[in-house]
Amino acid sequence: MFTLSRKQLTQIIAAAHVRELEIVEGGRGLARSTWARAHLLAILDALDGDDLIELVALAWIGRGDFEWSEWPRAVAQSRNLISTRPAEYLADLPGFPYYLQSALASLGDTFAEN
């Protein structure tokens, strides 16, 4: 299905939660020069392009844009629509950690915050 490891997904979700707090509760909106955003971008930028594309598709599944049965189509659309800067797209996507958790939970996986 997707190639990211559980450890990678857990790290991304944890960093995305910190960024989400910044977006939602910090009153900074989508500020681009914050520590939490820089930290999440560093994690995302360390991934290869295919992993980032799959991460976008995973977020879209969690958001309800696609079903798991549409995984190949979600990946293809992600590749076409998010061809430049997918890490920045994800770092600035409100709800990103919740979308990932929702998608993974629908597969029977639960990712607890640590």
C-alpha cells in the first residue's frame, strides 16, 4: 500500500500535531517562519518524493476525499496536483495530523500521541 514505516508515520504525526497547535491555537495562522513548521518541514524534506506523494494521498483519504479502494487514483492525483513543494503543502494543511490518524485508523491502525 504505502512505503512509510510506522516509526516515520509516528514521527510525522507528532510533529504535525505541534504544527497544528500553532495553526489553530497559537493565533499565528499559517505563519511560515515558525519552529514547529521548520521542524515538520525538516522531517518531510528528508523523505523521498514518492513517500511525500503517498503522504498527501494518505491525508486526502483521511480527509474523506478518497476511499482506500481508490488508493491508486489518490496517488496519481497527488502526483499531478502537488508536483512542487508537497512538504510545504502538508506542513500548511490544517488538520493534517488528524487526517493521517483517520486514514490509518480506517485500516485498523491506531497512532497514539506520545
